[in-house]
Amino acid sequence: MEYKDYYKILGVDRNASADEIKRAYRKLARELHPDVNPDDKAAEARFKNINEAYEVLADPEKRSKYDRLGSSWQQWQRAGRDPSGFDWSQWSSPGGAQRGGVRVEFTDLSGLFGGGAGGFSDFFQSIFGGGMPGAGRTRPRRRAVRGQDIEQSIQVTLEEAYRGTTRTLERNGRRIQASIPAGAYTGAKIRLAGQGAPGSGGAPGDLYLKVTVKPHARLKRKGDNLHTDVPVDIWTAALGGEAVVEALDGSVQLKIPAGTQGGQVFRLRGKGMPKLKEKGKYGDLYAKVAIRIPKRLSSRARQLFQELERVLKR
């Protein structure tokens, strides 16, 4: 018969406290429960093992007996003796399943794994009794398990992020209308309560939509602020005038002072992105001047530029 290391199965130290054992068991039980891992034989086998380990280590009497057996087994191994020659009879339970054991939180193994005493290993049945834990007692209550949270990526345009938008999703054969709030940014997560994986006797998990905002052709976003280049004619930059800036809520007339230099930045207050969760508040739009030089000059235009050059050099 093979010796089973219940401490290793739960991933706890041999000196672990009852609370540490319980926390380790609950964590593994949530991960490995058959309702969370349907048709996964490996997860099913590990789930059976952790239930068996917890049945022993959470009961002070069973744990004490198991620890004494473990010490004897380790001494036998350290002596270099044949494992098949170990005397199991002195440790075997004289009768059926022991009463008064601990309540296992995911316990109805007979229903999960086909019934009978096959839920636990030969090792357990030989040492602690031949039946399922709790045999002859009222069946323990199965602990409700909340469903897992799920994350899904979605993409929106900058215009959609500015105004807010919706997305229709398919989940478990149902259509879900999700609202994307104005001001959403790349990396933002939108929680749809109860739309995640179904629970096992408990509430379903949540669905989190992870937002990615697509790059924009003209505007660059930095936080709640927007940045853009605004083309300005050379004479407008020199003499002053106006230039048009395309913001997300329409065109803006930007006043250009005389003598404006290329690369100069103008701030348009409140023309940036809406601030998420701050209704009515917006970032700013920064417009960087890009002096536009004519590529082709007529003879007359060339003469005028040459005349201007002579005047400015005097």
C-alpha cells in the first residue's frame, strides 16, 4: 500500500496550524472543484486528494494518528528497508468509518465521484476506516462556492471614449448590453456584476471588460489631456490671425498672436477628455504650432519673399 503525504497534498508545513490548513484547503477546493473544472480528470483526482487530506489533518485525533504513522514510516525509510515490508496492520482501523470526524466543506464525494467507499484511497480506508467520512451521520452541508471572475478585452475609438458608448456581448447564450462610460481609458476595467462564471450553489462571478482605446489620426491622449499639431501659415504666424483646431466636440478658432514661433503650444481649457467619475469636468487640449511653408512659389511671390529678406536684414 502506498503512503500518502497529506501535508504535501495541501501544500502546508507539518507544523501548520489548524487555520493554515483550513485556508490552504479552501483555496485549493475553489480552484479544483468539479463545477469549475468540468470534465477535467486531473483536477477531479486532485480534488479527491485534498478532501481526503483535509478530512485527516483537520481532525485532531486523525492528525495525531497520522503523524505517529508518518514518523514510523520515515524511520522505516531512513533505515533503508523495503517499503513493501512495512507493517501496516498496527495502524489499520479496526472497524468502519470513525464517527465524530470533522465536517469537510466540499464533502459529498459519493455524489461527485460515483458513490461507495471509492471516494477515498485504500490508504485512508485502511488507516481510518472503510467507509466514506461521516458514514452513519447526517450528510454534511455542501459549501456554496462563488463563481470565478472573468476578464474580457474590448476596443473603442477615441470618439467613443469621449462620448461614451455601448457594446453588445454574448455570454452563455445570452446577449448583454454593456455601457462604456465617457472618459474610459486604456487599462480601465468595467465591472458587470454577476456576468462571470456560474457558481456552485453560490453567486456567479463578475465580468470585467478591460478597455483599449485605439490610436487617433490627429490627437494623442495623455491622461485626460489631448495633444495635437495645428498648421499655421507663415504670414499668419508673422502678422497674427486665427487658425482652426479640430477638437472632439467640434472646431475651435485659435487666436494666433503676431510673431508666433513654430513649436509654440497653446492651451485650450476644457477641450480634452471627460474625467472619468468626475461629471462635467474635462481635461485640456494642447495645440502645437506647425509653421506651414509654401512648397511652390510664383515669380511674384518669390520676389516678395526676397524683398522681405532684404528689409529684415537691414
